[in-house]
Amino acid sequence: NSTIIDYLNGMHVGYYGSSNNLTITNGGTVFSEWGEIGESSGANGNTALVTGGGSLWSNAASFYVGDGGSGNSLIVSSGGKVVNATASSAWSGIIGKQDAASNNLVTVSDAGSLWSAGGDLFVGSNSINNRLVISNAGTVANATGYIGWNTNASNNQVIADVHQLLLDPLLLPQAKRKVALHQFYYSNYGVQEM
């Protein structure tokens, strides 16, 4: 087991670069002020994997998958956990923040696996084709969730086991009023809301 402590700055997986990887496994723990995968425009195809019971990436503030970059991914599996911010923090979790940050993906799968996103969780803040996939009893928890935010954020998706998406409230009606072509899937029932 290994621990990385970095409370002075954030942990970046791909600040300017592409195809970088961070793996937290076998009970390893990363503590950071904030976490970002794909920080800048052009920081594409970066990946973080948090897997196995006791494996943790804990952030005191926000956590972004695709701040400026595209095609970045976070995989939380087999009981791994990612925790960020507190319930009072706005913009605490974002998949696809800036205009160019498209096609980013977060997958949370398996019993005991968790992304606790603190306050607001955005799937597609300003960009397109971002996805959050929750499967096989994985869990995502946060205060308020948005699928799409600005008017240029389209085709963003949440695909979830309906019992494992803990958004309170999930503001789908507001998202649908603001932006077209957002999709929400309840995989257990095969229901798609548009």
C-alpha cells in the first residue's frame, strides 16, 4: 500500500500532455487539494483507475474529468472510492467543463465502488458527448445533478442502475428546458427520458 499526500496543490493526470495514467489499487490512497484528469485543451486520452477495496482518491475541493481536454476517463471499480468536496461546494464535480472538453467518461461499477461528488455534479458543463455510467451496484452520490448546463452542452448522458444514482434532486426537467438532446437511461427498466 502507498499513500501520496499533496494538500498544497492538485493532482493532475495530464496537465498539458495526453495518454497519461494514474492507477490506485491494493488499498493505495491519494490525498490532494483537487483532482483533474485532462486539465488543458489538448490534454486528451488521460485515464485514472481507482480499483479494489480500500483504494481511495480523496480531494478537499473539486474533481474534474476533462477540464479542457477530451477523451479522458475515470474508472472506479471493485470497491474503489473517489471523494471530493463537501455538500456546500458548488461545481464540485464536472465531467466535461470547457467547450473543447468533449467525450469524457466516468464509469463507476461494482458493489462498494463510489464517487461521492459533494455538491453540484455536472455531466457536460459546456461541452458535448460526455457520459457517466453507473453499473453493477456502483454508486454516485452528490447534492444536485445537472445533465448539460450551458446552451452549447448537448448529447451528454447518464446511464445508470436507477437505484444507484443518488442525486437529490436530479434536475432533469431544468436540464431539458435549458438544452436539447440530453439523455437519461434507467438501465433496470429500459426507460429513456428525453
